[in-house]
Amino acid sequence: MVTEASVVEQLLNVKLAGPYDVYHGICILVSDKVHPIGTNNFQGTFNEVKAIILPFVKTWPHYSGCEEYPVPSGNCRSAISVYEHYSYVYDMWKMSEPYGELRWSLLDHLLNQLGSRQP
């Protein structure tokens, strides 16, 4: 079972060490560290992580309105098309890119919101 504390721990790891895979978003990076991709229950873990994170994603001022792809494109392209573009072509976490800046902003928001709930 995934806990808020385990999600906060992994979010903090991404913040401090950087994403170990620049082609994946927050939910996959956290889920993989809690229950690795390719193991029997990765999808279940992913769904649990998403259920913990999603209410806080929706309070992020830049939320795209799309639960699956919450980081907006920063232009008129859809959030999903930009996610796919960056995940296959570029580093989606690159801070010098508007999309990367927004992704780091979301990570900070999640850490602030979830971290404040920890004892």
C-alpha cells in the first residue's frame, strides 16, 4: 500500500537528486521507486500514487485541467501532445524550457502541499 509519506519521500528524492529518467512524469517516477515498473503490481501502485497526488495537482495554479497530463503546454498545443513531444524527443524536466519550468513548479507545489500534512 502506498502512503502519503512514501510519496513525499520520493517527491523529495526527485527534487534533490533530479529525475532518474527525464522522459517520465511525476507519477511514474514516484510509482517506480515504490513498486518498480515491470513488477506485478506497478499499475496498482501507479493508481494509488495518482489518487494521493491528484487532489493537490488540481490546486496548482497552472493545472491544465487534464488529470492525465496536468502540466500545461505553455502555448496553444494540448497538454498531452506536449508531454508526448518532450517524453520522446527532449528532457521534459529541462528548467530552461517553459514546460520544464512548469513541471518543477508542480513538483514544488506537491511537496509544499503534501509535506505540510506530514507529522
